[in-house]
Amino acid sequence: MLRVSTQMMYTQSTSYINNKLATLTDLNEQSSSQKRVNKPSDDAVGMATILNLRTTLKSYDQYAENVATAQGWLSSSDSTLTQVSTLLTRAKELAQEASTGTVSDENRTQISYEMRQIYEQLIALANTKYQNKSIYAGQATDQNAFSECLWMTSNDASLSASNSFRIEGNSATTVLVQFVNSGASTGSSALMSACDVRYSIDGGKTFLNGSLASNAAGEMVVSMPESGTSITFAKDTMVKANSMTDTNDTKGTWMWIRPSAIYNGDDADPGATTVSSTGLGTNFVSASARGSFSANALVRIDNPTAVAMDGDIQYSYSLDNGTTWVTGNTVAADTTASNATLNIANGGLLTLTSNGSNMLQPGAQFLIKPNTANVSLQISASETLRVNDVGKDIFGGIYQNPQKVLANGGARLTVSSSNAAAVFDSSSGTYTSNGGNPTKNLFETMGNLVAFLETNNQQGVSQALESLKLCQTQITTSLASVGGRENRAATTKTILTNLTDSVTSQLSSVEDVDLTKLLTQLSQQETAYQAVLKSSSMIMQMSLMNYL
């Protein structure tokens, strides 16, 4: 027979009480938190699942936040381009009215006032910002996409084709410039230096005398003091003389100094990809890249010893600035000793050309830097959505050659036709300098339209009207692109909402407590705990002394 001592009774009673109390405490914790799993010891496998599901939910929350931000950017762009289209409709109405022969000079002048205001409003819309970031400046979101500038249109195609110019100063009205030469017949050619200059700042009603002089650099400077502007040509060139007495004669060279806009942002034009190099022997090798590069690419020569360009070239490349490398790439030997072409991911090509040596040294590296302009947000584990646009590809304007900016150490140059040009066109204007061909360059079209209205040029207004139609089509196309991305963002938002609900449900099934079951367990454990307390109290009161 087992002998039960008093100590054993006390020990077992205390153990029973503590066990029931611990169970009751756990149930109370679940009741307070409404969670079945509050610590790993509650359910190790369940806790691992909970942590994974919570991580998934956090990623969905971030994607949803990115989608909301994208919708803000795209909605702002949608609204902006819709307003631009509305303004262009009004501009077409005004241009249509002004292009008819029944409109008087005074009427065109009156129309020009509203047209200039439309031009100013278009500049403001092109500089639209969302959360203080430009939506049309590419990745240069901290600055305005466009700034106003003066540009020149001429009825003399040879003037723009044979000479470059820059304009300094500012004018609130179009400046009309003509060349005259008392010794030359109207329409005949004469050197610019042999001519006198007259100009008008009131639409051609009255003309003032300007001056023309050669500076120390051999440039021809046309000064027009009352206009607040001057135009400098790179060299003396031939112009056509205007009538000495008839300022409306169109046989001579006319110039309109008028408004336009220069694009300050960046672009993703493929032709502007640059390559820099480092390492032994790279100063004797020229490198160029073409094809598709979505980000910087770093290329490294892996041959153990120097290799000629017609030999087997081993190389690696990295698309994450050298963090990881794609190794084992080889260009097979060929018979071309002066150059070699290396294939990079996604269709990019790096061409190495001898520039003093055709030997490639081990460890030589070449950094390919494509032009990038996209601001993209991650909207899923495998998807990004572009939220911005390159303003020059929508509105046109004047754009400075990025290669010349790069050659200047990255600093923008004084704008001139030698380092900048009208977007979509190789020439500076839409009147005669490109044959009068219509253009979809909105700011150039509006600048010319303002100039022709302010100088009462019916023919020029008619030509600009054709360009306005192309410009509106360009805006509509851009609006469709924005709308497509808006739809994609909306669809992604719906998908994320559904995924979040699904994962939340899974998390609840693992983590949350069954309240009905919990209340039943609480009642059972409370009854059991009270029973243990009562029975222990009765047992502990018993003693041998009770029977003596």
C-alpha cells in the first residue's frame, strides 16, 4: 500500500492549483487579445504562418500605397492634358477666324491678346506639379519642365540652314526684323554686314532703326535697343534685301523674334547613351553602346591575360552597379582586329574600337549610362508603373542637345540654334525655315501663331492652323497613354484589395480565437479551478490531530 504523506498532499494540491491557474491565465490572455496565438509557444507552426502572412500584408499595403500615389500622378496628368486639349480647341477657333480675309488688322491684333494668354496658360499647364514634383520633367522632378524663351522664325530658309543664332534679352511682344540695302534691289542677296537693320515692336505699324556689328569672335550682332533684345549670328551670311520704302514687301528676309519654351527636364532618347571606361589600356579603346538599356550596365573584361579584339573575349556584366555579375559570356574569335561587339542583356550592344591599341586588358571596365527619364512605382512583386512623362515628347518646344551639355561638364549652355533645336523638327520654325510643313510641336506652333497674329500675317496664321490640328492629335494620343495607365492602376488596386482580403481571412483563421469555444473553455476552467481550490482546502484541513 502506498503511503500518502502530508507533504505529498500539499505538493500535489499546489501543482493542481497552479496548472489550472496557468490554463485559466492563458484563456484570459486569449480573451483579452482575441488572438489564439500570442507567442511562439502557443503554436510554433501557427506563429511561422502568421509572420509570413503579416509580411505579405505589409507588402500589399505598400503596393496599395504606391498605386494610390500613381493614381494621384496620373489623375493630375489626365486633368492637365484635358485642359490643354480644351485650350487648343479654343486656339483653333481663333486661328480659323484670323486666317480668313474678312478679318481686319485690328481684329487680328485683338485675337493675338487672347492667343498669347493661351500660350502662357499652356506653359503653366506643362509645368504642372503633383506633391511639388514636376510630372512632365522626366526624373528632374525638382524643377519646372519648361521655361519661356525667345526663338526665331524666318521666311528665308537659307538663313536658318546656313547659320546659327542665339537670342538675348526679353520682349513681351513679337519683334519683326528686316534687312535693307540702298545699293541692292528688293529681293536681291547681300551680305548681312552690308545691310542696315530695321525692326518693329508694334506688329509692323512702325519701324525703328537697329544696328549691326561684328564682335571680337567674328559674330554678327543685330541690336534692337527698344525691343530689349538682340540676335547674334555665328558668322556673316547672305540675306535678301527688303524694299527701302515698303515695309510690307515680302521679297526680302524677315525674322520674327517670338516666344517659345525650352525643355529643362531629361529624356529617354536612345541616341544619348554614353560609355565611360576605367582600367589599364582603356584610354586606347573607344567604346559606344546602342540598343535597349533600362539602367546602367557595367561590363568587365575577364580574360586572364590581354586579348586582341579579334580573339576570344571573356566578359561579365552587371545591371546593379556591380553588386551581382552575369559571368561566363564570350565573344568568339573573328577576323576583325579593330573592333569587337559584346552582347548585354535585353538586346544591348557594347562596341569596342581600337583607338591606339586593339588589346583589351584584364579587369578593364566599361560603364554604359543610358538616358533615363521614367519615374516608376512598384505596384506588385513583378510590376512597375510609370507615372510621369517626358514633356518634350508631348509639348515639343526647344531642346538642348544632351551630348553637348555632357561635353560642357553637365552644365547647360547658353541656348542657341547650334546646341538646341525644335523638338520633332530639324529646323527652328514652322513658316518657311522647314518649308512650311506642319508640325506637332505645340510650343513652337503657338509661338509662331502668336507672332503671326501680332504682326498681322494671314498666311502664317493659316500654316500654323494646320499645325494646331497635329498638336491636338499629339495631346489626345498622350492622354490615351495616361488613361491606359490609369486603368491599369485601378485594376491593380482592385486585385490588391481582393488579395488583401484573402490573406487577412487566412491570417484570421490561424491567429484569431474562436470566441464561442473560448467562452466555453473559460467556463469549464473556472469551474475546474474552483473545484481544485475547494477540494485542496478540505484536504489540507485534515490532520492526525483530528483523531486523537
